[in-house]
Amino acid sequence: MSASPTPPLRALLRRMPKAELHLHIEGSLEPELIFRLAARNGVELPYADVQALRAAYAFTDLQSFLDLYYAGASVLLKEEDFFDMAWAYFERAAADNVVHAEIFFDPQTHTARGVPLAAVIHGLAHACRRAHAEFGIGSALILCFLRHLTEDEALATLEEALPHRQHFIGVGLDSSERGHPPEKFARVFARARELGLHCVAHAGEEGPAAYIETALDLLQVERIDHGVRCTESPALVQRLAQQRVPLTVCPLSNVKLCVYPDLAAHPLPTLLDAGLCVTVNSDDPAYFGGYVVDNFLALFEAHPHLGLAQARQLALNSFEASFASDARKARWRRELEAVIERLAT
């Protein structure tokens, strides 16, 4: 049986500084903004209105979501569209006391429609700069490859992005996991490492625990996105704990995409108790029912034994798992302790 977190705990989950490390910016595109951009760009949508679009958010698995996700992205055509989308996310992130966001973007989703890669990156980078100036939010962009496409296409995308190298810090791997194992992208990740880019990858969401091991051993990623199916291998769980390999977990997403029947069945608390560097994130918040604080509140409601100690650890894990500087991480830790002290008095 679930119980609502106490008012002090709810206040802590909202007010504590936190880093968000698993956020697909295209997945933050709310229906209202989709329709505004469609009108601005003359794009005809297959839905009558916002309510009809929201009604389509009944997913049976990852692929059923991706089909709608790519349809929503069709309204993104110009640099200002990408700015508006990212800025809307940062406004919500500021309200959730996100101090740092490492944001995934999918260039192939847009270049396949004839959108210039420069428009994508420059629009997002503009929003990142403004978020830092107005909200004090640090951010970084991570270029993701669509794993249902070929590795040659991923390599071409990486090379095309290199003139804009100053605007992104790493590469990731997302989209359909089933049937597209990490080894399919060994060459492009090797190239990314040669370029000094950080490497992360989705693994162990719908794919098996073996995908997590391959992502670590062959792609040499520094973080695993999702990773919840590590529970299928006790040896892997032990390895992840010992090596402090971060898992960027997305609780509401996992339920919405039927990875778990409900949040009570979600293993994040068990993994946290086992000493893994798990973090809480929102994934595609416009589609999955909530931004990062919504994920925290729902998780803590479904697992009443979670309290202040776990909230603090999850925030600390998010700082540790980020690619930010040690100085910034130290500052966030001090800010976290100050928030906890204020709420305790």
C-alpha cells in the first residue's frame, strides 16, 4: 500500500538541488507547444486538437511511444522551434530546482526531414545559454544516435556535427533497443572516444542485462541510461555497485512503457539499497506524465520506506553521475545540505 510522502519530505523533494541526466529534449514537447509550432510552420497534424493528441498517449511498449514521438517532432523545422522547445523545458526545470541538465537530442530525427543540423544545435545551445543567464541552470548537450538506423548513418551524423563540436559534450544511443545491440555501434563509439567525447548509452530498458555489459565493455560508456534490467544478473548488480557506474533511471517512463506494471514493482529502491549510483530522471516528460519532481514524488509515494536519507542520496548521486566539474559538484553538495538543514529547523 502506498502513502503520500510527509509534507517535509515533499518539500525536500521539490526544493533540493538536483541534476537531470536522462532527458530527451524532443520528449519534452508538450501538446500545446506542438500545436503552436504546427500553426507557425504550416504543419498539418493527424490530431484534431490537444485533447485528441493527449488521448493517444496510451503506449503498450517502447515502439508504440516512438511512433508518436517522431510524429510530434515533425513540427520542429527552424532554429527558433528548437529554442522554444528547450526553453519550455528549462522553465519547468527551474521550478523543479534542477541545477544542471545533460540533455539528449536526436539530430537524425530532424536531418532526415531536411532540417539543417546547425538549426537544431544552435537553437538548443541558445536556450542553454539563456537558462544559465536567467535561472543559473548549468547544462550540456549529448548527441544521440538512433539505434534502429545503421552505424554508417551514425558515423555520418557524428562527422556532420563536428563543426559544432563546442556545443555538445558527448554521444548517446537511444530509440528502439530490441534487436539493436550495443555492438552494432562499436565503431562510432570508438570514434567518439577518439574525439574526447563522453559516451553514454541506453541499455537494459527493454533489452536484456547482457546489453548493459556490452555497452560497458565494448562501447566503454561512462553511464548507463535506464539499466533497470541489471536485476536479471546479480553479478552485474554487484559490478555496477562496486564500480559506481551511474544508472539514469526514469520511473514514470518505465511504468508508462510497460517495463513494470506499477511503481510499487519498480526496483530503483532496491538498487539504491544495494549501493548503486542510481538517479531519478524524467526521460520524455511530456509523454510519460511528469517532470523530474513528479518522478520523485510518485516514486516516494509508491515506496513509503523511502525518506530523507534516500532523497539526499539520490540528489548526491545525480551530482556524482554528471559530467560537471568537481567545483560545481562541491557547490551543489553544499547547497543540498543547506536546504536539508533549513527544512529540518
